[in-house]
Amino acid sequence: MIDAAQIQPKKYDIIIVGGGMVGSALACALSNTCALSDNRGSNNKEGNSTLKLALIEGCKPLAQWPEDSFDLRVSAISRVSKNFFETLGVWDAMYEMRATAYTEMYVWDAGGNGSIHFDSAEIGEASLGHIIENRIINKALIDRVHTFNNIDIYCPNNPINLQLDSGLAKLQLDDGTLLEAELLVGADGGQSWVRQQADIAVTINDYQQTAVVANITTEHSHRHTAWQRFLPDGPLAFLPVNEDNISSIVWSTSAEEAERLCELDETTFKQELEIAFEAKLGKILHTGPRARFPIKGQHAKNYVKPHLALIGDAAHTIHPLAGQGVNLGFADAQCLANIVLMAHTRQKNIGSFKILRRFERARRGDNLLMLEAMGAFKQLFSNNTPGLRELRNIGLDFSDRVTPIKHFFMTKALGQ
Ligand SMILES: Cc1cc2nc3c(=O)[nH]c(=O)nc-3n(C[C@H](O)[C@H](O)[C@H](O)COP(=O)(O)OP(=O)(O)OC[C@H]3O[C@@H](n4cnc5c(N)ncnc54)[C@H](O)[C@@H]3O)c2cc1C
């Protein structure tokens, strides 16, 4: 229990728990009214908002690293997220640190001859998106957070107590600090402490897969192409990073197989990877350290309660096969910032259920659609029943030949 009589609370308009990619993007969006867009998506004039924010993060973010090293974790960033970064004033910093445009995508099925090839030139776009290391996205956003004087950062700090029943959100931190605000946002990832404290249930789609990630040097250039082969146990993706011969892999497979792959000696791992990838980029010359992440689909039954909202992985996690997870999180952050800034401008209570429901209505349906599509995709490609296998190969080839279907998929990849 928080004894408010003993500790003087620090007052904020909004507390954000979790300063990862999505939480720090929200902090920037709430601090700069240029993030406020009208229904058609065009932006208002830049200016600082008058909201007072607290950002709570449990781990100190990485501030520097050797220039020739690559983060094990990368994200495929859609055009819509890139536009959001531009609005927040972080895109140039990210691009300068390192961001790789990919212009083509090639997807094929290990269980047949079906394949599909996307080329941004076909829809008159410069690229299909960018591959960016997570630590770069994080650093650019956190650096930007530090430029706003309306954000107090509590880091490294963890919350230990949350109360939502007094017309405000009251949060106690592990060092005894007491904070209160009209709105508390949980951006604290898939295991969200905030979601658990608020007693919000989740539906789970256990893909029963674990993703093995590593940076790989190949004989041939990746040609700025994102490659994905559907194997019976799960997809294997090669994502291009800045150096022509380096790709970041995400190899989704069973938990046991992922453990085995991580423990293989380098020579055997290179051989197995080359076979699994049909040596599309020639020999695997070098592999960096490997790590594995269990993956499951998870969706919060509610995104909001009075004085509380969930965004990013705290609200939903999704299979990485289409590279959508954090892009959905950025869309949540942009949408919530829009609604809250608008309400604040009109002097409405930003923590009221009525206001927050607008956010839930705007985002939950879209996210659910994407989650269900990924679940169905995963089912379709990991099912080796002969009839189904042939059907999906025909489907891939058909989609490859029918221009409107291909264009539809490409615009979805752009996040439009
Ligand atoms: C292998 C793999 C590949 C992926 N590839 C892509 C991709 O290509 N494109 C894409 O869009 N998405 C991808 N994703 C998904 C993406 O990584 C996530 O959607 C994204 O990291 C979610 O960001 P977040 O800020 O919501 O949560 P997180 O990244 O989990 O950040 C949460 C933050 O909150 C902090 N935190 C947690 N608990 C507390 C607490 N109690 N107190 C204080 N702080 C706390 C954490 O330290 C962290 O900084 C991939 C995921 C995986 C596993």
C-alpha cells in the first residue's frame, strides 16, 4: 500500500512505464505537437506541448558501441514508421548511425516451387522499408527525449506499486519515489508489469517457435533484398544490413531445434544454414554470436482502463515473420499521442475512459487483424499436408503473377 500521507507525490500529466523503442517514441510524440496529425494524416505546426511527463525505464540504455559491430537485434521499419520518425525529428540521426534500405523481397517455400518477388520499383517507391539495429532506434529516440525539458527520466528504476482507484494513477518506484498522473501508459514489453497490475488478461497464440538471431557474412552481396524461406519448422529470414555481404538472420524453429542450433560449432552451423537457405547468397563465410528468443502471439483483451493505456508489446506481440511488431507499436504511440494531445488542447481529462476508448477503438481492430493474419500464415506454411502444400505454392505463384495482389502486399509492407 502507498502511504500518501508520508511521501509527497511528484505530479505529472502522464507517466510512461518502459523507455524501449515504443515508450520513448510516445514520450517524443507527446512532447512535440508536430506529432499531432489530422484525420487525413497531415501534420500540424511544430511546437512544444505543455504536458509534463515522467518516463520510467528499468535498464540503462546503451549509449555507445564499437563502430564495426552490429546489434544482434534488428527491425524492418515500414515507410509509415519512417515518416513518424521524421515527424519526431529522429530519422536523420538514425540514418546517420546506420539504416539499410531494402528494395526487394524474395519469399519462397521449401515444400514446393512457389515463390513471390516484390520490387519497390514496381510501385514507384524508392524502397520497401529499412532494416535498422534496435540499439540505433533506441539511442536516436532516447537522445531526442533528452532534448525536451518537459520529460523527467527515472532510470534505472522499476515500479513496485500501482493504484488506479483514486481518480488518478499513483505509482511508487523502487527507490520510494511516489508519482501521480492523470494517465499512466504501459510500454513495458511483452511481460508487462503494468498490464499485470491492472489485471488485464491476454489471449495467447503460442506459435511454439523460438527465433535464432545472428549476423552472417555471405560470399555474395545481399543486393538490398530481404529474403525469406518457409521451412517446415518455420521461416528463415536474411535481412540486409549496411555492409553488402552482411545479413541479419531470424531463423524461427521449434524450441529444441533453436537450442541445438545455438549450441552447434561454427562450421556445422554455417553448413546447416547454407543448406536451409539453399545457398542463395553463396557460401556462409562467417557467423557472429547467436541468441534465441521464444516467440508467441499475445493480445491484451483491453488496451485501456480509466487512467491507464497499454501500447506496443505490452498490448500485443506478434510473430516476427512479417516484421510488423514494433511498427504496430509505433502506430499505437502515434495514435495515442494524437488523441491525448487533442484532448489536452481542448482541456479535457486525458485519463478519462471515454477519451482512452477512442485509442482502443482506433488500434485494437487493426492489431487484431494483423495478429490473426500472422497466425494463419504461420499455420499455412508449417503444415505439410500434400494438398495444402500444393495449394499454397499455387497461391504464391498466382500472387506473384497478378499485379494488383502483389501491389496490395507491397503497400501493406510499407505500412499503408
Ligand atoms: C527475433 C525478433 C525479430 C523481430 N523483428 C521485427 C521486425 O523486423 N520488425 C518489427 O516491427 N518488429 C520486430 N520484432 C518485434 C519487436 O522487437 C517488438 O515489437 C518491439 O521490441 C516492442 O517494443 P516495445 O518498446 O513495445 O517493448 P520492448 O522492446 O520489450 O521494451 C520494453 C521496455 O520497457 C522496459 N521495462 C520492462 N519492464 C519494466 C518495468 N517493470 N519497469 C521499467 N521498465 C521496464 C524494458 O527494459 C524495455 O526497455 C521482432 C521481435 C523478435 C523477437
